[in-house]
Amino acid sequence: MLHYVMLQYVFYVMLRCVTVNNSMLCYGTVCCDKLLCNTLEQGRLWYFWGNYDVVDTLTVDPALLLIVVGSVMFLITFLGCCGALRNTTCLLKTFLGILAAVLLLQIAAGVVGYLFTDMVMERTERLMMKAIIRYREDQDLENAIDFIQKKFQCCGVESYKDWSHNVYFECSDTNPSLEACGVPFSCCVHLQNQTVLNTMCGYGMQQLKDSSAGHDVFTVGCLEKIVSWAKNNLLLVAGLTAGLLLLEICMICLAAAQISWIKKVQQQKKENVSRSKSERKDSYWYPAFADFDDE
């Protein structure tokens, strides 16, 4: 498995290179053979050496995450819809149980997140740093990071110098990449009248101090910006969370009411059937020694 993944990585790098006179040249921002050897020497391929798991795959590939979440949501709603249309208590009970479990997990996650804020922040910072390290490895992840940095006007996790953890932006003399000591263009401060996007605006910004780099790029980390945005919009976040929880509670109550109504109707049908059977028996019962001539 390890050799297969390593082979995929080598093919990925080779495909982004061009060969001229039996020598590798840089294509775009990738320097193929030198950068790959430098990466192997510095041990940057930790991603392929044991830190690869399912959670990382889901966080890296948003399309896969959306497919999984959408499939689960479709299954849950399918159970509730079929159970309500066919008056099947088994499907409705399954739907009710899943919603109750999801509600309890959400409440537990909120309580744990509130009690262990430092651990949650550390875990979030670690995931964001992994995303920075894999910036060039996945186009969807690259677009997501660029969107966040543009939206919140931030750069990196804690500061713009966090991009030195990425092999392409690493600020060292041995890094042959054209983007060495730089930051992505999404970190750049765009002028109001700027019409042409300069994708090279972040080159060499890590070599500058915060005061000098702040004129051209955002120097504040995205983690601080996101936390600050959540604090400033606490009522909005709380309102959305409460609305989702109330919606789930409403669905649970409706499912429980539907189950109770179905059971009540089935019980009434059983009583009516038993009553009709008893009345039928009474209609064919005659007392002993009855005088039928009087009729």
C-alpha cells in the first residue's frame, strides 16, 4: 500500500513537469526532480508514512464529505417519508431513534467543546496546519483555503509565516521553488481599483517583518479571525444552532405523534373486529327451548 501511494505521488509530480534535453524543468510553480528529492531528504512525506487515515481523507476532499453526508441524510429522510406514507411504525421508530441519537450527539459535542475549549482549539489548529501542508496536493482544498483567506482577510493559521510549513513556500536556501519564502495570492491585500489579479503578489513576503509585509499581505492568522468572527456574531451562531435543534425536536415530536396515532388506529381496528365477531356470534345464539311459533 505504501509503495502504491508513493508511486502515485511520483506520477503526480512527473505529470506536472516537462522534459527538455533529458532534464526536468519547472512547470508553473512546481520544480519536479529537485523539489521531490529535497522533499524526501527533509522528511516532508510524513503524509504517506503513517499519518494517513479516513478522517484526513474526508477533511481533504470536500466532495467525498458532501457525498457521505448527503447519502446519510437521504437515508434518514427516506425512512421517515416511507414510514409516514405507509404508516409503518418500524420505519418511523428507526427514524425517531436516529434523530434522537443525532440530537444527543450534537448536544454532547457542544458541551464537550465548551468544557474542553483549549483541546478543541488545539485540534482545530492542527487540522488547519495539515491543510496548509497539503495546499498544492488537492485542487478543492486549495480553492477552499483561498476562499477562507479572502473572506476573512487572513493568512496562515496563526500568522502568514505558517506557510513556511508548505514545501512550495518553505523559506530556505535549499528550496528550488519559485514560491519559496512567499505566500499564496489569496493572502494579498487587493486595492479598490485593482482589475487585474496579480498571482505573484505574495512572493518573498515571509522575508519581511510584520510591519513591512502588512502593506501587501494579511499578516493575521485565520484561526484568530474565525474565532473573532464567531464572537462578534454570537447571537447569529446561537440562533442558527437553536433553530436546527428545535427543528430536530419538532421532527422527533411529529414522528412520535405519528407512531402514537398509528397504534391508536390499529388498536381501534382490533377492537372493532373483535366487537363485530362477538355480535355475529350473538346473532346466531338462541335460548334453550325457545318457542319460535310466537314469532
